[in-house]
Amino acid sequence: MSEKNLILLSVKDFFTKQMLKYSLAPFILTIIIMYILFFVVAGIGVESLGQMQVQSTETTIQNGIPHTESVSTMLEGTAIIQFLMSYAVTSWIATFLIYAIGSFMVLYASIFIAILVIGFLTPFVLKELQRRHYKDVEMIGYSNIISGLLLVIKWLFIMIILFILLIPFYFIPLINIIAFNLPLYYFFHKMITFDISSNICTKEENKKIHYFSANSIRLKTLALYLISLVPFAIFFGAIYYVIYLGHTYFLEVRKLRLENNDN
């Protein structure tokens, strides 16, 4: 099947009644989790800004003799924000940082959470695809909860290490875009390909698929990840990702098994 037909078939499957029902779950759950995280992080932020000491010095001349006095002021609660916003420069910097960092955090957190959420829905989506198109392809699978959890922990650890190792590149324009996204793409690619392959094929079949089609699959997951960087796209498109890659794996497994039967 050509890539164009595969994309069109995936779109057609996505807009079926059952798939649209599944697509609501990542949207609703991600919104709820993000809402909770927002207030948790906001509470921590307010606490950390609870107190801040501002010191200034003032020099006066009395009878020709200079006198220097230090003035110490304790800012508490919202007084800190008022202090920052009272000057044009600090106000602009504070506002820019809040919106810039906040936007990045929300975007990346939403991608991360959506990846975890769709992992629970993947078996149901793939079974629906099998029922519609691949009744001749048995879903065997090769993983269990414990091994899957250990792999997720492993990939999380590697992602964090990558974030740390790439810190020097965060300050280089253009390169920093790749450096910011590489660790999360790594986790995205590992999670979504594992969720799909571990439900459809055997471990040996998965090794063969990655050996012969590794670059093709990476290009597909990279394209899907780039789409995820569009705000809110991951909320509505997560199930489509599973459908699209699910078709890819079903077709590859069907081809492998037909070749084995011929031999």
C-alpha cells in the first residue's frame, strides 16, 4: 500500500464512530491532569516567592562628609510581583519569561502525558483495526506489565540524561530547537512504537521490522512528533497516531508471515 493510501485509510478509520469515542479519552484525561498540575506547580511557585529580601544603599553628604546607609526591605507574597512589575524593563522580562517558559512547559507536558494516556488505549484501537482490516493477522504480542514498566522507566531515565547532556546546546540559536526536542522525541518514538509492536507481533517479528524498516518508522514518528508541537494537536491526534502506525505494523507483520508460509 502506498503511503498516500495509508494516510487516507488512517483518516477514514479515525472518523469512524468508535475511534472518535477513543479520541475523546486522551483529550479529557490530559486536560484534567494538566489542570491539576497547573495548580500544584502554581502553589509551589507562590510558596517559593513567599519572601525575598531586597537591599539597597543610599549615600548622603552631611557637612562635607559622605554617609552610606544600607536599606533592607523584605517583600512578601504578591509584593514581589508588584515590585517586578513596577519597572518597565523588569516587567517586560518577567512577563516574557512567564509566557515563554509556561508555554513550553504546557506544550511538552501535554505531549508527555498524552503519550502515557494513549498507551492504555492502544490495545483497543488495534483490535478495532484488526476487526476492520486485518482479520487474517493474529495479534500475538510479546510484552507484559512488568517488562513494559521497566522499559518505560529506562526510557524516562535516558530522556532525563539527554536533557542534561544537551544543556550546552540550549544557548545556541536554531541548534537549541533540536536540543530541546531530541530527548522528548526519543521518548515519544520508543513509547509509541513499543505500544503498537508489543500488541501485534512477536519479539522476533519486531526485530525484523526494525531491522528492515527502521528508517521508515523513524520518519513516520518524527512527522507525528512535529505535528504534536502544534498546540492542542496531540489532544485530538493521539488516536490517529496509533491508527496510522498500527496500519504500518499490521501490514509489515502480514508480509512477514506470508513470507514464512511460502518458505
